[in-house]
Amino acid sequence: MINLLFALLVATPSHAEIVEKTVAIVNSELVLESDFKDLVKRIPKQGMVDESLLFDKPATSLVGNRKAQLDYLINEKILQSEIKRLNLAVTNDRVESELKEMARKNQVSETELAKVIQQQGVSMDDYRRFLKDSIEKRSLMDAEIISKLRISDEDALNEYLKTNPNNRPSIDEFSVSHIFFNPKKGGAEASIKRAETVLGKLRSGENFENLAQQFSEDPNFSTGGALGTFKSGDFLPEIEEAISSLKVNETTPIVKSRMGFHIVKLTGKKLTTDPKFERAKDKIKAQLLENSFKRQLKNWLQSKRDESFIRINE
């Protein structure tokens, strides 16, 4: 095959007139002058140029830049060569199945989908070729790169702390109960006196849960005065500050909040992951995965270039 290609390149002028110009040879793949024309037509059509092969440059960076166009086409030919080597080519039936699935997901008929594609200035034959190439490239990327990428929760946490240096990787999660004294019942002074009375009983050894049952004025009272479990920053700041130095099962003195007066018991405490990180984790991992893919693709392409036979004829 290679010998034949070299013969074409040195053909006599009369033969060259009927043979399309071969700009480059990549293994057994040819980069023809018509490939440049096809690429120029694809550039303005959204999604028709694989920007992952441009490494963060837009498709428009190819406009009027023959060197960049050749570099892009060589990358495409390397992918095509690897697809053949690994026997990843897909059938026309697979392409038609993909079109049907696209129509189903977009809740349109296949005819309507074809109209939308054609409205973008792309013929269905061209789109089928593009879709076939895309499916094959995806299979190649999955096999050669994506399946080997690993992004852990620890990787995501390190990235989170790098961009949020003032945040902690873990925060306190605490469970509390309280005995509440409502200043709306007789005023603040009276409610403080009731609280002092109960605090005295508590300090003399009476059971907190029993006292809560008898004396708490919380309208939403639950058994033992339980308020539930909270993470740091999610609860009344006055109470958080009051329990910050407590050990489990210890109680606070009288605490004033905007609601009234409390005696609070810390019933449980543990470290848990910062919920801000938990909310951001999946997005961070996706970004790290994308960045890692770009790096690995660039390295992989370079290694394939190094292994490939590439001859440029201009």
C-alpha cells in the first residue's frame, strides 16, 4: 500500500492531473486536498469539528490557518488508523439506530430530526458520516483513555480546599435537646427565674429529660426536649457557641437566643463532611475528569504520532 502511494506521489504530470493531490500520509491513511475543503465547510457548523482535538482552542482557530488544519487532519487520521487497528468500526445499522435514539430523546420524529439537521446546513449523508466517526471515536476514547481515568473523592476534596482555603474538609454534626422558657409568658424576667429554678434542679441531679417533660415551654415539644441533629452553621449561633466546649451529655447554663431562654444538652457529636463540599463534589469530579481526559488525550496522541509513519508533502 505504501509503495503504491509513493508511486502516485512521483507520478508523471499527465497522471497527476487525474490523481487528487495527497498532502500527507498517516500510516495507511491519506490526507487529501479534498479533506481540507471538507474541513473548511465543517468549521462554521456547530459540533462538526471535534474540539477535543484542538486542546481548548475553538474551531474558528482553524479558519485561514492551513498549518493548524493539517495538524487537525493528521490527528483525525491517527484516530481513524487506531479505530481500524482495534476493529472499532461501526455499521450503518448502528448509525441508523443512533439517529432513532436521538429522535426519541428529543421527542421528535426521524423526519423532523432530519429537517433540523438540514436547517444547520448539513446534509443527512454528511451527518451520517459525522455520526459514524463520532461513535467510533467515542469507542476509541473509552477503550484507550476514559476507562483508565480515576478521580477519587479525595482528589475532589483537595481541589475543593485549593479553591476554598478558608473552608474545613469536615465539620461538627451535633444532636441536642433543650428545655425552653418562653418570655411571652410573663416577660423575660419571669422566664429567667423559671429557667434558674429548673437549672437548680438539674444541678442537684434530676433527670434532664424528665425536667424537659415537666417544664419546657417549647410549643413543638418532642420527647426529652430533643431538637434533632444539626451541622455547624445550620443552627442558632448562640446555642452553637454555648455547646462548642461541651462533652456529650453535658448541659449549658441558661442561654439567651432570639426565641427566648434555653438550657441545652449535647446528646451527640461527630465530625462529618462539609455539606458545601458534598454539594459541589460531583461537579468538581466532572471538571477534574474533563481536565484529566484532555491531558491524557494530548499525551496519547503525541505517543501515537511518535509511533506512526507520517509524511507531509508540502
